[in-house]
Amino acid sequence: MKKNDFLPISKEDMEKRGWEQLDFLYIVGDAYVDHPSFGHAIISRVLENHGYKVGIVAMPDWHSTDDFIRMGRPRLGVLVSAGNIDSMVNHYTVSKKRRHDDMYAPGGKGGMRPDRATIVYCNRIKEAFGSDMPILIGGVEASLRRFAHYDYWDDKIRRSILVDSRADILMYGMGEKQIVELANKLRDGVNVKDITDVRGTCYIASEYDDSSSVLIPSYEECIDSKEKYAISCRMQYYEQNPYIGKTLAQKHGDRFLVQNPPMPPLVTEELDKVYALPYMKNYHPVYEKDGGIPAIQEVKFSLAANRGCFGSCNFCALAFHQGRIVTSRSDKSLLREAEEMVKMPDFKGYIHDVGGPTANFRGPACNKQLKTGACKDKQCLFPKPCGNMEITHEKYLNLLRKLRAIKGVKKVFIRSGIRFDYLINDKDDTFFYELCKHHVSGQLKVAPEHISDNVLKYMGKPENNVYNKFSEKFYKINEKIGKKQYLIPYLMSSHPGSTLRDAVKLAVYLHENNINPQQVQDFYPTPGTISTCMFYTEIDPFTMKKVYVPKSAKEKAMQRALLQYKNPDNYKLVYDALQKTGRTDLIGYQNRCLIRPPKGDILSNTKRRKENGKAVDGKGSFGKNKGRTQDGGRGVKGKRDSARSRRNHRG
């Protein structure tokens, strides 16, 4: 066996290591990729580093127990994760159509994991090893479904996944600390049913301590009342604080799901150790014959620099999973990884990304977050930047300069997303200039999401004028440095709060700025987000006021079509939308019109000219960049439906 090697995936691999029995068997819905961008790689290497013997069974055939028992019965327990993405999000588009591909599977082939993978795997494990085998579930799917939750695919409230899977313990959030504590207790002979004191975990109990816990609306109450469900989501959100958050209890029948307070995030020294573990930085060679694992291409030459996000967009699950406190690796750790990357035979000189959930966050929003956590009832950047927030890019800029100086590095790109409302409020423009000069490859992707302040309010995003200011500055800087570079705005249709009139305003913006997105994103109600709560309840859980939610297939189709109004296939939908909103002034032959009249339109040319001369409702644009082709004539690139809906991040 090589000094550094993949962890065992078979009995033969165990024999090469001289192992007779595993301590832990890890069942995972993704293919085995030993890279720190994959949750199973980190958790298994952390356990290995603490002296535990771990074997990986990736993408098992769930139709029988054969794959589950191929390495024998583990000594301490079985770990289960559906993978880097919720299995239902992985399998279905927002229109609930089956996806044909899976970037986490051999050759990108779809269908190699079951729907609701965590539950299915747990059932097979109990069949294979009996009910006395400790089962610990984790990853994004388990983390975001830990309470009674709205499930978009069933269109109903489902029970906690811990109840449905019949596992013993659920680890939520980033699990490095939890798994070591749990492993040590199991090693020391503690019965899994008695492990109830580990932070960042949930368990099922017949009672709860009402003196130190908060009881949230029960599963049954959430089914009966949308108001109760909204209250439940708000209470969950408020207590996701590793420093002052309280234990939560939610009744399911005659039992209680109990969530211990979150585990504190890893500090810099701890993160450095995790990323220094002996990863192979590639997929297991067993997949070579199938063409490898496509997902590795996204991260192989990228650097994960930070965790967490204090941006707190309502449609993003990060606040509920990684948390709102940003921590980062040291420059030394990242430079060491970059220098190792340069030595890889297939490295071409380009570091694809240096970032994380948000690239330009390098630490907590303010000093108090590491003592009392993020504020309970307000956000750092919304609706305005908090006065206590320290806005600086100095650390990030210094890191990027050091990376650019490494011999063999031609270019360092930033692709994981720049939070524009943070950047535009930095009084020092040095980073903005160097970003445009060194780290943009012609197009910078940013996420304004919409132009209507009404919609942005429900998204938890800043008002449109903030993006206007950022856009204008971006183009001015590029003009000064002699570069022609463009902004690629990520845009979303049908988010809660978005009316058809809001969608028309967005279409007008696209027209004025000469943007022709080839792929657009409908709002996808994924588990664990505030926006999903709004979608189901039609209530803003923070204000308990009614929210308009576009739910009919026709309206959602019209809102989506308006983002691609130039597509001939969308003509009828766009025409109907403009008629319904009274915006027939946008149907005509003038430059400001979105579409031309249909053939045989009886509206006289005189009347049409008059209507076309009227003032446009909601005119204006993000950055007043009329005539600029912000997408370079190619449209928004990338699989928007996949990329946005799957932005849950690994567990």
C-alpha cells in the first residue's frame, strides 16, 4: 500500500492495510472523491487522523444489502450522507422533471442513487446489520431536513428526517467536531441512545428539559396551520447561534426531536489542520473506466478559503447549514496548497477560484460575532450595512497578491461570487481595481437577483440602487485600466413577492442593457430556507404578513419567459404577460419594445405609436449601461438551474 492512498472501498483494500474490521462504515450517495470539497472526504480523513479505521461505500446499489455488507460489520457504527447535495434537488429540476445527469456520479450518469437517499440507505443498513447498529446521519440532506419541513416534491410537510430514517443521531452543519466527539463516546462504550450532549446534533427523546429548551410548534401543528409553520421556521432561524442559541424541541407524535445548540465554527488553526490532511485530491481510480467524476473539475484547481456567510439571502440554505459566522484559513495554509497544485501534471497555470460561499468575506462581520454570534433579529447587510460591520478587503487582497506571485501561476480567478453590496461600501478602491485588472476573465458574475425593490425585500437583498452604483463603478474602473469586461447578473424569476408586473420590469431592464440570458433560474423551494417557508405559507415569517407567491404554472411560465423574451418559443407567454399587466406599450416596433405585434393585429399604427410613446413604468436599469452587451453576446453561462438550486454546499 502506498504511503498516501485512498481509504478502503473493499475487503481487499482492508487486507492491504492489515485491517480485520472497520471502526466506521461510511455510506455516501456521491462517488468517492478524496478531495476536501466533498463532505465524505473531510469526515473520513478527520476520523482517520484520530486513529479510527474508516471504509467508504459510495453510491451503493440500494436494491439489496450486498454493497452494504461487503466490508463486514463495523465495530462502532455506520455513517450516512446523501452526498454534497440533497438527493431530491440532485434528481429533479424546479419543474419536477427528472435530471438525466449527475455531476457527482461516474461519467456524470444520473440515477445511481435513490430518491431520499438518506432514508433508503438507513433502511438497508438496518436490514444488513440489525436494529442495534448505531447509525449517524449527516450532510446537506440531513442537515436541512432536521425539523418538520415543507417538501416541494410531495407538496406537504414531512417529518424530521431523523424520525423517517430511524437513525440514532443527526449531525447538522459542518461536522468535524461532532464526529470526533461521537466517535470517542462510542469507542468508550457509551450507548448511542445515551449520547444527548453533543453540540451540532439532534436526537429523539420521550421528553425534553423545558427549563433550558425552547419548544417550537409540533409536526402536527405545522401540518394543521401555515401560521404555526412560519413561526416554527422563524424560531429555528433565531436559535442557530453557536454562542447564545438555545436547545430546540419539536414534538412528533409522542416523542420529541431535540436539537442541541450549534457547534462553534472551526477557527483558523482548526481549518488549516483539516485542509492539511492527506487527501488524494482526486476521484478513486475505480471510476477511470467510466470517464471519471465530473464534479472534480469544478474544484480541483480551486482553493476553499472560507466558510459561512453573513449575507443571509433568504433563498440560500447557508445560514441554516454552515452558519452566519465567517471563518477562514490562513494565508500560509492556502499558499502551501497552491504550491502543491502547481506541481500537479495537469495544472495549466490557472487557479480557478479562491473563495467559498462568498469570495470576498474573510472573517466575521464584526468583532462581537465570535463572542455572541450573529445578531438574532437583524442582518449584517440587509436592508443596509450594519454600522458595526468592518468592511475591508485588505486581507483578501494580500492573499491574492501572494498567490499571483507563486512561480507557475499564470492567473488567479475569482468565480465563487463577489458580494457587491459589501465591495461597493469599501472606502478603499484598491481591491476593486485589482479585481478588475487581475482576477476577472472578461466576465464577472454577481447576483443582484432582481431589479424590483419589492422582490429584493423578500429575498433579503439590497435595493436596486446599490447594484446601480456598483455597476457604474465597475465599468468606470475597466475603462480606466483599458479593459472591456462585463458583468453577468444572476437573475431569478417567481421568487415569493414577485408579481407579474415585477417580472415585466425585469424584462425591461434586460432589454435596456442588451442582456440575452440563455439560461435563467426559477425560484426553487429547497429545504431549509426562509424563502421556501414563504413559498409554502405565503407568509413572511419575520413579520407574519401575507406575501404574494406566484404558484400557478401559467404565471411561473410567464415570469420565466419574460427573462428570455427574445426567444420565439416564448412569444405567446410574453404577449399574454404584457396584455395581462396592461403593458401593451412594450408591444411594437420601436427600440424600447420587447416584442413586435402579432400578425394580423388590428391595433392601428397610429394607436400603437401613441402607446409606444407613453412613459415606461419602472424604466431605468441596474447600471444605466444602455448599449453594453453585458453578457458578451453569449448570455448567462453555466447550468443556472443546477448551479443555483444546488448551492447548498457540502456537509
